Amino acid sequence: MEKKILTKYIDDPNQVNIDTYLSHGGYKALEKALKEMKPPEVIEEVKKSGVRGRGGAGFPAGVKWGFIPKDNPKPRYLVCNGDESEPGTCKDRVLMESDPHGVVEGMAISSYAIGSHLAFIYIRGEFAYPARMMEKAVEEAYEKGYLGKNILGTGYDLDMIVHTGGGAYICGEESSQLNSIEGERGMSRMRPPFPAVAGLYACPTIVNNVETLAAVPFIINNGGDWYASMGTEKSNGTKLFSLSGHVKNPGNYELELGTPLSVLINDLGGGMLDGHKLKAIIPGGSSTPMLLPDQIDVKLDYESLAEAGSMLGSGAVIVIDERTCMIWVAERLIHFYRHESCGKCTPCRDGTGWLEQLISRIERGEGKPGDIEKIESLCGNIMGRTVCPLGDAAVMPIESSIKLFRDEWEYHIQNKKCMVKSEFAFK
Amino acid sequence: MSDDNNNINLTIDGQQVSVPRGTTVLEAARSIGIEIPTFCWHPKLKPAGACRICYVEIEKARTLMVSCATEVGPDMVVQTASEKVLQGRKAVLEFILMNHPLDCPTCDKGGECDLQNLTFKHGVDDSRFDFKKYRHIRDKNSTFDDLRIGPEIIRNQNRCILCYKCVRANKDIFGEQDLGAYQRGNITEINTPPGEQVDSLYSGNLVEICPVGALTNTDWRYKIRVWNTQTVDSVCSYCADGCNLTLWKNKQKVYRATSRRNDNIDEGWICDVGRYGYQVPMTEDRLTTPLIKKGDAQVPATWEEALGLISEKFKKIKDERGGVCIGGLISPNLDSLSLHTFSKFFRKILNSNNVDFRAGYKMLPEKSDDLYSKLTSLPFKIADIEKSDLIFVLDSDLTKEHPIVNLRVRKAITQKNASLFALNPIATQTGGLATDEMVYNIGALHALLNGLCVSLIDQNLTQYENASDLKNRLSPNTIEKASNISGIEVARINSLAKVIAEAKNISLIAGELLTSAINREELAGAIINLCLLAGIFDKGQVGVLSQAANSKGAEKLAVMPHLSERSILKLKQIWDNYPDNDGLALDQMIRSSIKEELDSMFIIGSNLMLEYPDGAVVKEGLEKLDFLVVADICETETTQLADVVLPLSTWVEYESSFVNLEGVEQKFNAAIKPIGFSLPAYQIINKISQGLKTPLFEMIDELIPEIKTLLQPDENQNSFETCAIEYIEEKQNPEFEIPLLVSNELHHFGYYTEKSNSLSSFCSEAFLEISPGLAEKLDVKEGSIVRVESEIGKINLPVKISEYIDNDVVRAYRNFSASPVNILQMRKRNVDRVKLTVVEGT
């Protein structure tokens, strides 16, 4: 069942106050790191924990920190990515608005580890309330001496800036986010150089997801080995899953990695809405390939989901029941990605637009023979050929929808209406 | 397999290639002649990887890679034309063409469009896109959705393929913020921020680098199809940077000028003056026949009549009063052949040294200015600015004076980590990039330079052996004194001294305010001291930049009355005789004419009435001449006073050369035949000489060896000595307290460019630039008219409030014929001072 670590005090409305946070043992990990550990030891501990990037890519955080060149004299920056925009995902938001000090503490420890004296938390523009909570937490931390000059008398200085975005999905992608912080248009940068080498203001920069950084205080308090003891061999620790769709109890659930998907959907989520059947599951946020009902026992960890043909992604599980037209789902998704494409590279910019026009014409009942093949071909021309992963994100669910529900797509074109019969369907 | 650390071996399409580490796959392929198509790539911009047309297949890579942004790796195996690559390219073209209007028949880019060419090459003749094309609509009544985004630039968003080259160049190379991308995804558009326009000096480059017809300029639009033009290699005739141009012509008309990339000089960027300056020769009001003054009128005449009259008059003066009673002034914007022929005509035929080219200068020295000429003859390379870790600019608003040197300075700072320090009497645009731009009290540069020298000595920052001796000779100068006079704090002077001493490679650049200052000889001395103390002669370069396209040529070809021993020796060698009289500099010529000692002047391409300080004196001088011959391309205030006016051809009409500020001679070719009956200056001079029965040449080629000899770089004359010259403060009339600077307007260079419609669309009238503080004090706003009055003249000018002026200096712009600001300038005063009275519009 649930393993509440990051979310232990999430339901305590006073957790946002620093006194409550302190009474729950808050900032102990920071104190321990600053007073008892050297930065490489912190990195070592995080490496040992095996915690992987919770934003979607799943790259080991400690390894990423190690990419900062040792001999670069420029200042270093930490950026906490709170631009949570992947449809279906709402886990960082909860952490920021209900346990903001956990995020601040994680950022502070991580900054210390990588040698940064200036950390940014980039929060998506629509998250006005979480941004307010984070600002309040940062302010309180300054007041109590957990941020600022000479933290806890250790001589370590750290400033923290809460930066809100303008509401672009692309700014969740790290290089676009760095452009945005610099005041530029949110557009992805070419890599290399990677941010760890030349990121914010061309200085070494580490960008980590909110959830990743929030796990750091627990790793420091309890040790990397303790964290690594949870989860599977390669997917360590716990992860927040945002369950949404046609289930009885949608919401955020913190699970040990490797927990079966059926536990999340049926036990915690209370199963499907009464009288309805499971049709498909998008397991890792809207950009991941879909799963079919017979795959419900797949384990929720990076490796098992990859084996099942999908991805763990950001941990947003979207459950779809039998009333739902898969073309409608695809149209809804491609509309989002077309709207959010930054406009930099050709395949994503023009490809998503074309895909949206094609899919929505099928959904409207105006599809033509050959449209499916055309969509597949366009997806092939986008996949892996764009500057940043937005292009891949846009086509993955469409490709998998056609692969898994091809008959439904064909029916839609031939019969100019939905195969499913429900009040949602296009008749 | 890599043979050493710096070279990487790889295979491209089966061919082995070895390239330096850090090279991109694209560049490596091009180095062995394999062409990979690009849209968003530009040799001088950082790769963006936006268009994706340059895909290649790299062994072991999961996906197609963009070659423009992928660095070569050891033993990489690259395919540039595999089936997968060709499919990828076609897919990109298909995407780009989806919403492209395909309005090629009416698009000015047709025939030279990258999109057209690549579509042709890859045979994409059909589209699977069966929806209505998206159209960016600005104006329902417009067919082609044109939007003017600058005085010269029209944007058609529908044609745009969003390669972002314009936005990137504008920001990264030119440092401008007036163009960006708006909206998102497939409705992204290139536009200016609200209320702004693309009006920088470099705006034309954005049109040139646009791969499609999304950005066009009014200059070229709808005038001609590119395949009906021929190209001619040319060189810019305006400032001394010497950008290489391509002229595009058809029959007797030039249609546009574009950059002909020369990495030593311009790196493929030209300023708008160079780009639109070709419009001057194309103007309707060119002089096409000689004119002879009869009574009050100048009436058209034949060349025979005009030349007969000139020969007769010159012969009479020469025979009766001597050749020294004729003065000669030629423009440094003219070519080397003409400058040399002019000098030869005066020295060999008239046996006189009365030749000058410096109409834009103040009170000219009556003897050779040795220190100054020594400094100006030092080698200076624009490309070497990049090698410097410190760029030290003295008295120069680089953007206005040397737009391309300015870009190189920008590049050194933004891409090569150089730092910039500037000493200017006014804040400049380039100074915005400076670590410290010291805006000193005008007139105080000499004191400031002396202070810097003292600071170097006092802080023990010099290895120069005679430093203590110099210190003694500079003894009345202290840092405190320099600080008091210049208004720059002692600490800043000291830290600048430290920076100069510690720099490893310095480019010292001095500009127009210094070169045209009355006390330039003193300033040159102070700079020499500074260079000796800080070792700059050994660790960098000193560029005292000459102003006009051929100023450097004029100096080297000795078109000056007072020459150094070396130059005289050189002339004696090639001509075997040299006039032993003391020549007159321009200022002396005017004064001699007023004293009726000079009978005649022969002026070519110079509008003295608008250029030389103290217009009233100039007028008197010219009017008192018995016989004035002026050759020019159009009627000017000066030709109006002439007894004979001769029609002059412009640089697009004949073949010759300019010598740029580095001393590099660059040949330009004739694009069209001379307009009307005009002739190149060297031919006019030779015809006059023929009239005197002594032709200078049969064939112009005869002069080339002489020119080559004179233009040879001086052998290293690094034998500098210190010279302490004391700073003397200039007395001023308390009634006129506001210092006045006079310079070229950003989009104008010389008095001709008013004739270019494009350049006038940026700015067409003179104005007075004042600081916001002064505007408040005077209670004037933008556009208010003020009377600017100096001790010798007054003029009304509209006010423009400038962010670059933060002291009480005001700046006026020369060469607008309706507002001749030279009437305010005093010949003998180093700093002009004025008072302002509000006329209207408070």
C-alpha cells in the first residue's frame, strides 16, 4: 500500500509553517549536511540512494550532480523545476503548496552539495498558490537562518529565488526553463553543452525536479542505503503517482517503486467508476504510450514499464474507460502539444499542427482513407528528430493509440462516427 | 585513430577526413566538398538546430542528427545522402512547405531563394497536406500581408520558415533588441516589440541573411528579378573600414549592394550606409555636363570649352604668378588613382605642394605632424581585435564612425571574453559593453592621458627604463590634477592603469574626435608615452583610425602639403623632382585666398561649404578666388560658387581602388558606364594636364607602379621616444558654455548620403542631441526647436533627447545641407561651445 515519506505530513495544514515543519524534524538534514558532511559526501550519499529524476527522464540525480566540471571557475546554480505541466501530473504542486519547507530544505542541501550559492525555484505561472507558499517558506527560512549568509554558523551562504513562469509547457524542459529565467523566450537550447557544463548564464547548472529534491533531506537523515532499500533493484525509493481519469478515488499516492499498477488503480483508487470497464491506461503522464487492461499488473518502476512498452515518466496515471473514443483522446492530446510547441524546430512546430488537423478531421467524421497511414508517417518524421523531447512527447501517445486501437481509428474513418457508444461520442 | 589531440579523423560518405576538434559535421563535410543543405545555419552565428534540414546519419546514433550542431567525434562514420537522410530532408521540406504560400512569381526572393532551390533539388513537387494553408493576416485588403517593421524592412510572415537567423544575428552580432519571436508553435511570428522598429545601422543584413522572401527591403522590392542582374565586385566608398560589396546591376542601373564576405574585414556584415549608399550614384540630380559661369548663371558647356578655359587660366596663373598660386583639395572618398594623379599634377606640373584632402578636419597644422603620422602608420588589423584581451577605445563613437570595427569589438567582448575600457567625452553605444566607459569633461583627454602615464609610474606598473625621466618631465601632472580636469575619479584612473599594465594583448583604438582635434599632435605624444610605459607597442596594436574610404590612401599617397622626410624621399625617388616650396594646408589656402595670395583652387569631390568649420570664412575664401574649379557628382553649395563645374563619375562607374584603415588596397570594378558626360577624377586631371601640354599618362596603368611603391607598408619604425607635452587648458567665453560635438549621423556619411532615399528614410534632417537633464533645464521636449548659437554663427535645430548623453554636452550632425552646422564651429578652437535658446515647443 502507500508508503508515506515525502507526503507524511501533507494533510497537516500547519506543515506550511516553519515551526510545525521544525517540530516534525525539519531542517535537521540541512544541519547534518552542513555541519557533519563535506559536499562530496552529500553527493556520495545521494548516489548511493539511487534516487532518479522524478520529472520524467529518470536520470540518477547523484550522477547528474557529478557532471559539473571541477575546474570551472564560474559560479554554479541550482534550479528546482516546479514547472509541472505534463497533463495528468499534479504531484509537485502538492509538495510545494503543502510542504514547501521540504522543498526548500532539499534545495539547500543540494545547493551545498554542488557548491551553488544561488538557487532558483521555477514555478509554472498557473501555480499562484504554490508559488505563494514557496515564497512564504523561503522568507521564513531566511528569517530563521536556514537561508542567507553564514547558514547555521557554518559559513555557507545560499540565496534562493522563487521565479514564476509565464505559462508555457516547454519551460518544464530544462534548457527552455533556463532561457526563461534569463528573461529570454522559452525555447529549447541545443545540447551539448549540457546545463551541468554551461547552463544558466552559461554557468554550470543543475536542474532537478521538485520531487527529486524533496527526497534529499530524507536521504541525508536516514542514509542512502535506507532509501535504496525501498523499491526495486534499479528503481529505488518511493514515488508520487497522480491518479486521474475514470476511477473512484483520483489523487496523489506515494508508493514504493515496483508496486503493481493494479494496487494503485484498484486498491487505492477504488477501481473503475461503477458499471464501467477499463479500456486503456496512460501510465506516466500524457506523453507516454498507452497500456491495455491486460497489463494492469505491471509493476510501477522504470524498468518494468519500459518492458511493457511504456514509461514511468512523471508518474501521472490516467485511466480511461470503455466510453471513451480513442480518437477524441488523441485529438485532445495533440491539441495540447500543438498549442505548446515552442516554434523553434520544424518537425515539432509544423508536424504537430498538421497532426492536429488530421486527427480532428477524423474525429469530426471527415477522415479520409489513408489518413491513418499519413498520421503514422508524420509521427515517424517527428519522432527523434526534434531539438527537445516535446516532439517525441506529442507523437508517442498517438502512435500507441493507433497501434493498440487501430480498428477504432479505421471505424471512425469508414463510418464517420465513433465506435464507442456513449454520451461523449461523436455520432 | 586520431593522430593528435587537436585533429579528429572521421569518415564522411566513405571519404576519410581529418579536421580540428570542435568542428561540426557540417563544416567537416563542406571542407571536402560535400554539400549538406541548410536554412538556419550561418557561418557567423551559433548553431540553432532549428530547421533540421541538415540531417545526417551517424553510425551508432539512434536518430538522425543535425550536422550543423553536431561536433565531429573520433572515428565517426557519417552518411550525408543515405536513404534515411534523404527521407528526413524531404520530410522537413514537406513540413516547411505546408503553410508556405508558394507565391514565388511575385516574391522578390525568387531565383535566389534557399527554399526554392532545395525544393527543386529534392524534387518535392507535391504535398500530402490537403488543408487550407494557414495565413498570417495583418490587413484584409493586402494581398501579400506585408508589414513594415523598420524604415526599410518589410516582413511577410507567411513566407517565413522560422529559421530565426534574423533574430539571432540582430541580438548576438549587432546587440540589438528590436526584433523577436512572438506567439508560439506554428503561429510564431517574427516581429518588433510594440511601438518599436528595426532601425539599427545593421538592419539591412537581416534582409540579406533571410533564406526566403520573408524579409525584403523597399530598396529591392518589385524592381527587378535577380536573374536579370549581373554582379560586380566592389568595395564600399564610405567609411575607412573597407567592406567588400557585390553590386547587382542591369544595363546602366545598379539595383542593390550586398556583402561580399571578407573575414579579414567585414565577416559578411555591412552597415546600411554601405548597403544603400549605391543609391547616391543613381540619383536623378547627377551633374551630367560641365558648367561654366557666365554672369550669374552656370550654363552647360562641352568638355572642350570647360577644359580649354581651365587650361588657359591655370597656364596664365602658372606662368605669371607661379603654380603655388593654385590650391588643390580632393576628397578622401575618391580612389587611389585619382588621389595620386591629383598629387602628381600639383607637384610635377604645377610645381606646388598645395594639395590637401582633409576637408573634415579643423585648423590643420602648418608643418608635418610627425608624432601623429608615426602613430597612424603603425600596423593595425581589424581581425586582430579578436586576439586582444583588452580593447581600449579613445575618443570614438565606433558605431557611427566605424560600424564594422564596432562589430569586431562586440565580437571580441561577447564571444572571446575581451574587456573594453573607453574614454569618451560622451557615452556611446559601444561603451554599453565596456567594463568602464569613462565619460570625461570634453577637452580633457590630454590631461587624462598624462594622468594615466603618471599613474602607471606611481603604481610601479611599468617596465619602461626611462620611466623616471618621463615622470620628471611630466612632473606638473599628477593623477589628482588629471582627475580634477577630466572629472574622472582617481581610483578609476588608477584601476585603468592597472588593467592596461596587466593586459596581455591590447587593441588601442582612437577615433574621429582625436584624429580631427586641433591638438592631435599633443594627444599623439601622450598616447606614445602611454604605449611605451605600458608596453603596448610590444603587446598589441594601436589603431588611430582614419575616417573616409581612402583617407589612409591619401595619407600614404602623400596628398598633403607637409610631409615627413620619409615621404618626401619616396616621392623624390619616383618622380626625380619635388617642389622645394612650402605647401599650403587647406586652412592656409583659405586664408591665403582671403589675403588674395592664392588665385585659384581646384576642388574635387569636396563640399567645403558644408564640411569645413567656420562656414563664413570658407565662403569668403572661395568667393575671393579669381578662378574656382569644382568637380563633383551633384550640385553642391561649393559648386555653386565655382567658375567651372565638372561632372564627376562615382565609384560604381570606373575601376580603381581604396585603401582601408588597415592600409590594405582593395580593388573595385566598374558596374556601369559613367553617367552622362561625367568622368573619373583621374581622367579629368589628366585632361587638364594635357591642356597644359604635359599629359600625366597615356594609359592609366602607367601610374600603378608608382602607387604600389607609395602604398607599400612602412617598414617597422618602432623607434618611439617619450615626449612630454604639457596640457594647456583652452580659454572659453563664459557666455557660451555648452560644449558642442559635431559628428556624422548614424545613417549618413559625408554630404552625399542625403541623396539616398533609403538612408533618408532612417533620418532626413539634422537635429541636436541633448541629455534628458538639459532638456528638463531648458524645458524642451523631443522635437522642440532651439537656437544653437556659437561665437560665430547660429542655427535652429530640432531637439532629440538622447539616453547616451548624461552630461551637458550637446551633439549636432553635419552634412545636412538644410542645416549647415559647420557655421557654428570655430577653426582654431579645440572645443566648440554654444548657448541654447528655445525658439518653440516648450
